[in-house]
Amino acid sequence: MNADEKRFAICVSTFYRDLADRLIAGASAEFEEAGVSSDKVSVFEVPGAFELAPAARTCAASGGFAGVACLGAVIRGETSHYDHVCSEAASGIMRVQLDTGVPCAFGVVTCETMQQALERTGDGKRDQGRDAARAVLALVELQEEMA
């Protein structure tokens, strides 16, 4: 894949600003390491994870992006709100990529505690931002191979 010729979008929920910044940093680093220059990556912020799918659809439908990394964090609270947001965010993002053909990665950390979220945003077990960018790049490469 000639990554330098392609543009990518990062749609990020800023509900947890510190986590959002970490996720953006991870995804941006992964794109850069793959040869995508920073001026070819656009970041679009939305208030929460529920708004990621509409943002991804806007990016995908624009025709300007080869792929979209959807990033955010949802931490379980005392109500069932967590279950609804996680489920709808995941299915919405999947629907965008199936409907448009533009790869969209689900890079939303879904966990029980802030500590778990930190561990999954580059501070331990994994870096969900990097993982989402890597997934988008892999799907774009697959599309090119099949074309």
C-alpha cells in the first residue's frame, strides 16, 4: 500500500479528554510509522462514543478518506447506560463501514475502571489508538490487493 497517497480520519470522543489525547497520539504514531504524513490525517472530535458512528459516516461519505479510526472510552457506571452506548457505538461503526465500503475501526476502550482505560491507551497492556489505526491500514491494504 502506498500510504503516503492516502488520507485517513480519526474520529474521537472527547468525553474523557485525557484518554482521547492518548488515543489520538497512539493512532497518529501508527499512521506515521506506516508512512502516512501527519498532514494526511485529520482529527474530528465528537462529545461521546455514541456520536462516533455519525462522524465516521460523514467522513466516509465525503470520499476524502481511505479509512476512519474511531476512538474513545466508555467506563462502566452505576446504570445500564454503559451497555447501550457500547453496543450502539460498535454496531453503528460496523454499519458505516459495511454501508460505505470505507474501513472504520472500533478503537473504543470499554472497561470497568479508569485504571483499565489507562492501561489500554498506551500505558500497559495495549494501545487501542494504535490498534485501531493498524486495523484501518490492514483493511485498506486488503481492499487494494483485491481491487
